[in-house]
Amino acid sequence: MTQDKRDWQQEKYENLIKRCEMMKSYGETICVDPSAIISLIETAARADAAEDREQRLKEALEKIRDDCDPNDWYFGPLHKEINAILSTLYPDTPAPKEGE
């Protein structure tokens, strides 16, 4: 019998909660509620998925832009529009940190 993604994720979260409760029972202090940890994990997974979708969209637009001649009377406006869209998407390189 195979497990779907939700089954093993649920087990992972349940195991995390059990571990945190076990640590509490041994007197170790935990500063974060287990549900907060789960929420952070889920938020990070959603952010990663959104970043992957945006990257695929960016790559597709770049391919279309490369096929369009900017000087062509028909495809020139499309080329400019794609450049405008790509300028609003996040770049591949991270922004410099303050003080750099």
C-alpha cells in the first residue's frame, strides 16, 4: 500500500508534535509551540511552490521574448510588453544587503 503525500506529511507533523511533547516531559524547555513550527513549515512550502511557478513563468516569457524581433512591426510591441512584465518579476540574484 502506498501513501500519498498528505499521509506522510501528516505523519511527519504528528511525529514532530510527539517529539516536542516528549522533550517537555523530560524537562527540556521549548520556546515554540509545535503548531507554530508546523505553520512555518507549511508557509515555507507554499513560498517555495510560488517561487517555482514564478521561475517557470519567467523562463517561458524569456523564450517567447527571444523569438520576437523587437524591430518587427507586428512582434515589436509584444517584445516591449514582455520586457515590462519581466521587469516586475523577482530577479534570479538576491538583492544586496544593507551596508554592501
